[in-house]
Amino acid sequence: MTIPRTDLPPGLGLDTLAVREGLPRTPWGENSEALFLTSSFVHPDAETAARRFANEEEAFVYSRFGNPTVTMMERRLAALEGSSGCIGTGSGMSAILMLVMALLKGGDHIVCSQSVFGSTIRLLQDFAKFGIETSFVSQTDVGQWRAAMRPNTKLLFAESPTNPLTEVCDIAALAEVAHAGGALLAVDNCFCSPALQQPVKLGADLVIHSGTKYLDGQGRVVAGAVCGPAELIDSKFVPVMRSAGMSLSPFNAWVVLKGLETLSVRMQAQSARASTLARWLEAQPAVERVYYPGLASHPQHALAMAQQSGCGGAVVSFVVKGERAGAFATIDATRICSITANLGDTKTTITHPASTSHGRLSEAQRQAAGITQGLIRVAVGLEDIVDIQADLAHGLAGRT
Ligand SMILES: *Cc1c(COP(=O)(O)O)cnc(C)c1O
């Protein structure tokens, strides 16, 4: 027996798969996917149980490493990313933990952008104590990536656009560098989601997700996933999940599964609002600089448009006059925006990266990543954008 697939015609579009891909319905014929809140699964007899534990027969056994609701989410996300496999994890960070545990050993080397998510930098640095060294290089200078390659380099890790400065890397160029050196390229696709960018189509081997962000899309759960070739997921990642247990809970998987159904329309709508906001911010005298891939002023604008389906995404960062005090005053003057470091929510969020998401980095690391004290990040939600503009205008008015 193998776990069956949903009976769907071949060649369906991504919007259809986002709503339909998964597992067959149960005999009860539910239209919305079932939530299987069960830790273990019952076997018809001891002989069958023995076969299933020995991996001689595919079946659900124990929810640490297999649950139908989690499988539905994995199949749906894999379909959207254009990869043959996917494994759900308890958080975005545990997806990265699993990536390193599954693919690397002591003595191996990683090349990573210096502008990736703060916790990612910390986690990769922590692996130095197990003999896995990471070189951090420029997000945008492919030459630096190539120069950092060593005979023992096994993994290149990129994120595009980055948090919070929305720097865009050339995924296809990095895939070439990785493959020329016999390494794999993993891309954290959190900011664009597969609705705007599919790294596998650009040559990446693995895609990392924080399901906490746009995949859920409504700020409800913490979740993560790794997408990649099914053989690699089955041979390298599933055994780590089975022994280490960074499992995605069925409930959180169900929330993400339902979030994927509206991902594409949310990403389009939030990206359009962000674009309007970015252009408005550029015209404000109290704003020194705006970082948004959809603006012609963005250094990688053309690359971003080609790589991200012509969309800038929904995250806009900007520097206000007055350093940290100016940024805090602007944030504190808002009455609609949520002051929180999360992003990817239908509610617009506002944060001061230097003292929150990037607060654990040293000042030198922050400088290298360009996270200045006047920087504010807004992750645009689904409110009327004129209301968000008015909300930001309060604080900016006092800053000229
Ligand atoms: C939030 C985030 C993560 C970590 O995800 P969690 O679900 O919070 O563990 C990783 N990468 C990026 C780009 C993120 O924004």
C-alpha cells in the first residue's frame, strides 16, 4: 500500500492546486480538509504493524513523522513550489535546523548571505561548535559567493528579498555557483512565497519556508517547511524528523493548508498596496530612503521584477530622519499598524529592526547588514492603504 493522491486531472494551474491538492477525502466526504488530531494510528494486526514500523509498507504510524493533515499541507506546498517533495516542520527556524542536520556533517562548509534573517545567522554560527563553518558574504555580489567556495562547501543559503532591506539576490546565478562547486542551493522564500517566486524554477535545490508568515497569512500559527526533490526529502530529511522530532502539529498544518488556498490573491493584493505605500513614502520629506524592490530606485529593481512575477512583495522598509528617536516617534504615533516584528499578516505590522528582529546581532553585524537606527519596516496587510498612509503621516509630520 502507498498513501494515495487526490484524484485530479493532470496539468492543473497553481491556483487550482492551491485549493485542491492534498489527500483523498475520508469516507465521510468532507469538502473542507479534515483535521487529524491524533498522535498515533491503529494497525489492523501485529504483522501489519511490524511491516509499517520496518518501512516495508507506507502508512501513517505516529504523528512525529507522519500525519494526514501535515501530508496534505506538504503536498499542496510542494505543488506550489514546483518541487516533488516537502516536509513540514514546527517553525521556520526548525526547517533551517533540519536542513543543516540532514545535509551536513562536521568539517563541511556553508556560504550564506550576510543579510539573511537574524536568527538564521545565529543558528548557522551555532553550528561552528559542531565543526560546520559558515562564510557570510554579500547578498548581491555573486563574485563574493564564488570566492567563498571551498572544496568542502556543501550548501549555499540565500534569502530573497531579505528582511528588512529587501535586497534581491540572483537565484539563477547562485544556483550556478553552487552546482559548479558540487554544492546545493537553499533559498528562504518567506518574503515572496511561491505565489510570486519559485526558486526551484530558477535552479535552487531546496526551498525553506516560515509558514508563520504569508503561508498562514493571518498571523495565527508558527510553522515551517523544507521543499526539495522527493528522493532527497525521503532519504535525508524524514529520518532526521523521525529521530529529532521538529514536527509540525496537525492543527498548525491545517491552518497553513487553508492559508495556502488564498495565498495568491493575498500576495497580489498586499503587494499592490505595498507598492502604493512605497511610492508615497518616497515623496515624504521626513523619509530619507525607501527600500522596496518594486521601486525603480531599488538597486536590483530589474532583477526583482524578472524573478518575482513583476511584483515587489508586501514588505517596505524606510529610513526616517532623526535616527532611533525619530523611528520610535514614527512608530509610536501610529494607531492602526500593529507594533510587532511578525510579518505576512492581513494586519499591517510595523517594527524597528535594529532593536527587535536584529537586536541580538552586534552593532558591527548590523552595520554590515545596513540595519541603521532610523530604519522602520512595514509589512503591508489588507487594510485600505490610504488609512495606513494616514497612520504613518502622523509620526512623519513631526520629523521634517
Ligand atoms: C520569520 C522568518 C524565519 C523564521 O521563521 P519562524 O517560523 O519564526 O521560526 C526565517 N526566515 C525568514 C526570512 C523569516 O522572516
